[in-house]
Amino acid sequence: MIAEFPNFKKIELTDKEEIDGLTKKYPPYSDFEFGSLWAWDVKEEMAISVLNDNLVVKFTDYTTGNPFLAFLGENEVDATTESLLSYSRENNFEETLHLIPETVAKELDRELFVVEESRDHFDYVCDINRHIEYPGKKLKSQRNLLRTFTDTSPDFEMVSLAMETKEAQQEVAGVLRRWSTEKGFITDSEAFAYDRFVAGAASLSYSAVGIRVGTDLVAFHIVSLPPGNCANALFGKADTTYRGVYAALDHVVARDLLSRNYTHMNIQQDLGIEGLRAAKLSLHPSHLLKKYSVKSANNPQ
């Protein structure tokens, strides 16, 4: 049972059903999706609460290490926001709520609150039907990369990966080693998040697929499968010595998700990283899920 605000509890695997129940009727914001919440609690400092039947999450800023609050829900949004800002002030948090979904922000009284877009945290949502053949001019480069990969690796196969098994973990470890050799390193946060996911995989709703060329796994992608029709991307890496491998990976992920009746995939935010933003925009997502920062109009600093 999730605690009632102002009490909080640490996230546990047994919280999945309750969190899904609180979030399933809203757009699929990555920050509130259970698989993402579980995996990215890398410092085990994240905590959850319920206020006015809204899901409240205590996050830790990846850069500063400072805690902040966010919530998802449509019940008494002004009163909920006031309560969370008061709690933040009393507990020496930053007196600003972050990662507030547009579905919440649009209901806030602008005379009470200063509401500002957080572009670096917008989620990118892709129509995965467009990743099967990459149609049209906008996706020509991905289409060409997919053709390059299939022409140079005609014996490739799509494989399913049971991430709770040692066999799958060992194969994925091989891809991670090759990716690290080519690209530099995997951040500590991403490594911890992957380890947390693996530790909880047996209790999570997910799909993991890979590409095998000959006997070698050369790419993998793991997505969380929340209620609804939009999957949530978690981890994906590939051996980039195979030209076009990422276009091929998106293609096989799309095939897998469509077979599970998912039509879209949230590929999460770009965090303001220029190269990451360019890569996500190159997929021409169907839409962005906007997020906002919110602070009191009476205390705008």
C-alpha cells in the first residue's frame, strides 16, 4: 500500500499494480511509469506517496543530488500543488515542482503559480508503425540504414531475450562491452539502472529483443510494457561496427511491440544533450509529451 501524503515509502516491486492503477488513464509520461521508476531509482532515494488520489514522487536531481517533488493526477490540482510546495519549503527542498505533466499544468491557476515549460524533459513518442518500413522523405535516412544493414548482414535474426536468465544477461553483457569499447563508457547511473532492472525483471512487465548475426548478439533493446498502447523504452545498445544496426534494432522492436498490440513507444527525454536531441528528432516522433516546472506566484525565486 502506497503511503498517504505527507508520508512517503520507498518503491517496491509490489507497488506496480497500484501505480499502474493511478497512472493508466493519463498520457504515458516516462517519469511515472513503473518500470522506469523502478530501474532509475539508482540511489534508492526515490519515494512515493498519494495525495488527493494523485501519485506523488520524490525524485533526486541527477546533477545536483537535491530532492524535488512531482505529481500526476487531475484531482484538486491547485490544492495538491500548494501542499507539495509547502512540504518542499518546510523540508528544505527546492521550492519548485519539476516534471509536472502538461495534463496537470494546464489545470493550474496561473494567478497562484508560475508555470514554465521544461523543454529538456519533454518525452518523445514514436508511432512504431512507421519503424517497419520507414516510409516517406523524412525517414529516408533510416530506411537507407535499414537496407544497408539487411544487405550486409542478410543472415540476421530477431531474438527474444528473457532477461531474468543468465544466458540472456551474458549475451547482453557482450553487447555492452563492445559498445563501451567503441563509444567510451556507460555512465554509473545507466549501469545501476540496468542492474536494478535485471534484479527485478521477473516481476516486471517488459519485452526484450535483440539482433543476432551468426552466433553473436549484436544489439538489444528493453522496453517496459505498461497498461495501454504505448511502451516505454528503457535500455538499448548495439555494436556500431554493423552499419545501420540501430535502424534495424528499432525495426525489430516495432515488429515485436505491434505483435503485442502496442502502437507507440515513449523514447523518453533528451536532457538537453544536443546529440541525443538530434538522434530522437531524426525519428520524427508523432508527438512530444510536455512537462513543466511550477512554483508559487507569491514566491517566484
